[in-house]
Amino acid sequence: MRQPFIGRRRELDTLGHAYDADAGAFVVVYGRRRVGKTFLLREFVCSRPAIYFHGTHAPRDLQLREFLQEAATALSEPLLARLSNLSWKEAFTACVEQYRGDGKLVIVLDEFQWMADSSRELAGVLQELWDREWQHDGRVMLVLCGSYVGFMEREVLGRKSPLFGRRTAQIMLRPFGFREAAAFHPSYSNADKAKTYFICGGVPHYLEQFDRNASPEQNIAQRILHEHGPLFREADFLLREELREVESYLAILMRLAEGAAAPGELAKTTTVGHSVHYYLKQLVELGYVERIYPLSRARPKRTDVRYVLSDPMLRFWFRFVHPNQSFLQRYGGRRGLRERVKPQLPAYFGGCFERLCREALPYLHDREGIGGVGEVGSYWSKQVQIDLVAHRADEWTELGECKWGTVRSAKKLLAELEAKVPHYPNPTGSTLVRRLFTRKRLAAAPSQHAVRWHHLDDLYAP
């Protein structure tokens, strides 16, 4: 049964406009692994003439042979599969010459980074075909797709690439936001939608693995913690698919799963030493790790920079699965959830709720008629940790406290935030607005003009 297609209307419209244009089309689609690039492109080509080729780590000649076999099937031209000893240029040319349909022939090269790795001449070949033929005759739509973000930005979109400046459109496919992700489990309560987002993020593949007829806790036990669950070895698979020296990356990611860390701290507490910057760069380019700094009107110091595990599934996996693999394999997912995970979930979800509140802030601003929202982040120093900081175009600054757990006193929560305000650097003297976020509505929230109160249902409200 074919999975329902959720969201991505803007991306489909972009691809459709490129296909309908009179001239040739050259679209670059990229984004981290599992984000739905292949699903998007297969949805797009399902009603259009297309050669869809998924690159592998195989040698050049084998990939060429497999490409021609795909082309023979797609174009109903069996002779293409019998061609041999062709170059990539000859193979592409033969396919386009055999195409007799109406509209453009879509040529999708998925996981392009692997194809380019075994065929270094490939980018130059595509540049020559595009410049001499495809961009002018309007018969070809070329789509290059890749999951290694750094490679695609550098080797396809970058200035030193033979293909630089030739794309007619580009799509960096990002994970769904929390409101879009909720569509995968429409019958869930907002609390369960949030819990699912805390674990799966907006990555379609992970959201689809969570059974909508089971609770988030049941899905954790069955889909992630069970030895035979589809996500039990997910992080290990991702890293071994993309990287060498996996053990060094594992050490860094384990440390990051415990919280944000500075490069110097990572160098000391892992085995990578001064090579830590290289490993962090690779993880950032893959979209798994993010570089952050304390957000204030003052210029941050270089020593203030921290790295965080930005991918929710990897963050959960390295926090709960990797250090407990022996226990989980021996005792199973249900006992693992009960003894190793559930006692820590409230505190873990607390940090996830902070990220959700920061993501939701632009929606709240739209609802309140506040325009021109600038940066949103958090602030930390030796004296204070502030969960949410937002700079607005009107020069006001918002400071927020986010509580997922039970809040017994609204006044104490406000006092907790007020105690932090004097420690926040405000060199420009901007007006400071307070926001407080809780999972449940607070019945006795103090009514003050400079304070805005929000609960989880507010964040999901249309």
C-alpha cells in the first residue's frame, strides 16, 4: 500500500513550474538523510516521463550499466540496456535521443554525491550537456539530489563547481515543523504530538515509523528500544553510511547527547583531541549537529560557541539507546522503557519543550500582530540560563522560561524568570518582554502587561 503524501506543496509547485517552463530545467534538491527527498521526487515523477536513478557506492562502470537499465525500462527502449563501453556523456545523449514523449524528460540522479565520488568527471559532463543542448531545447529537466549537505553546497552549488550558476531552481528540503509533523498522528492529543516531535523531530521517515494507533511510549518501546525495532540501530546505520572512523564520531555524539559542549571540552573528554573541529564540521554538514552561541545584543565571544545535537532522533538514540544496548538486547524494549528511559523522560522532555517554544514563537508573533521577528535562541553564562531569547525588529527583546513539568505556582515561575532578567546583557537598553510557557494552562497566572503566558494548546492552535 502506497504511503500517503503529506505536505511539501511548495516544493511540488517549484518542481512543477520548472517542468512547465519553455526552456530546460536544472533543479538541485538536497537535505539531510531521511528528510523525504526521494519520496518528494518519486511523487513528482509518478505522472511524468522520467529516468530515476539512485546512485550507490558501486564502481563507475556498474553504475553506468544500472543507469542504462533504468533508462531502458523507463523509456520502453530495451536496446539501451544492451549498450556497453559508453561514457556518461554518451549514455545521457543516447537516452535523450531515444525519448519520443511529450513534455520534458526528467532525469533524476539521486544520491549524486556517491555517483560523483566514483565518476569525478560527472559534474563536467553535465555542465557540457547543459550548456550546449539541454538548457536551450527544453526537452530535459535535470534533477540532482543529495543527502550530504556540505557536498551539495560545495561541489554542485559552489563557485568552484563546473555547475555553478546553472541551476534554474534549488530546494533545500528541511524536516517538517512541529505543526506539519502533527499531521502524521492526527488523533493524538497535543501533548502526545509534542512527545512524538521531541523524539522524531520533523523527519518523515521517523514519523511514519510511529504507529498512530499506539501511544508515544508504546512506540518508543516497540520501534526504538526493541532489538528488532526499525529504529534500534538507526544512528549506527546513518553514520556508517556516510562516514569513516565511526568510533570517533560516536564518542563526540555521545558527549553532545548529554548537552551542549564547547570544542575544547569535546577534545578533552573524547579521544579525538585537536581533530575535533574536523569531526564537528562533518557532522554539521550532514545536518546532525548545530553550532550555537548565547543570543544577546552584545557580540558573542568565540569561546562562547557551543555545539548541540540538533537531530531529535539522534539525540534520543545517543541518550537512551546507545548506552543501554546490552540491557535492551537482554531484557527488551518494554522493560528498557520502564527502567532505563521513563524515569528520565520528564527532564529530557523539558529540554525538548524549550526548543519547541522557540520554534513556535513566530506563530505567536503572527497571531499577536508582531512583525519583523529577528533571531530566536537562548542565553547562557556562568550566572544564568535563559530558555528563550528573541530579538525583534522594533528593538524589543523577549525573554522566556519554559516548563514541561508540573508548575504548582504561577507566581513562583514568574519570580524565577524575574531573577534571571538582571543577568541578561542589554547594552542597548531595549525593552524586555517576558514570556512564560507551560505544558498545561495555569489557572492563576498573574495578569501583567509586560508578561505573556502560553500553554501547549496555544502553540498548536491555528
